[in-house]
Amino acid sequence: MRRVGSSLWRRSRIEEVMGHRIAEPRPTLWAVFWIMVYLILPVLAVGTLIDWLVQWATGYCVGLWCLF
């Protein structure tokens, strides 16, 4: 019986095609760039918008920049 999740952290065998070893996939600079564009920047933009709306509605600054 196979345990659930046991193969998640186990490294698989190095695959070979016609005697050549295939390199494992790894994050590239382009991947980091697109993660920032599609994940990090929208989260920061929404957070900034919410902070601005709260400040506009209540008159209190609740943003991170208020600490400085």
C-alpha cells in the first residue's frame, strides 16, 4: 500500500533520452518576473487601494507607509 504524499518529496530518477540526461526544470528569471507581475503586484495594488479607501472614509491612515 502506498502512502499518500510519499512521492511528493522524493526525487525521481534522472531521465535519459538517447543517452542524454534531461535537466530538471528550475525557476528562471523570467518565471520570477511573471510571478511578480501576475501575483505580487496585483496583491499590492489591491492592498493599496483598500488602505486608501479606508483612509478616505475614516480619516485614519492604516497603510504600512504610516509607520515611517
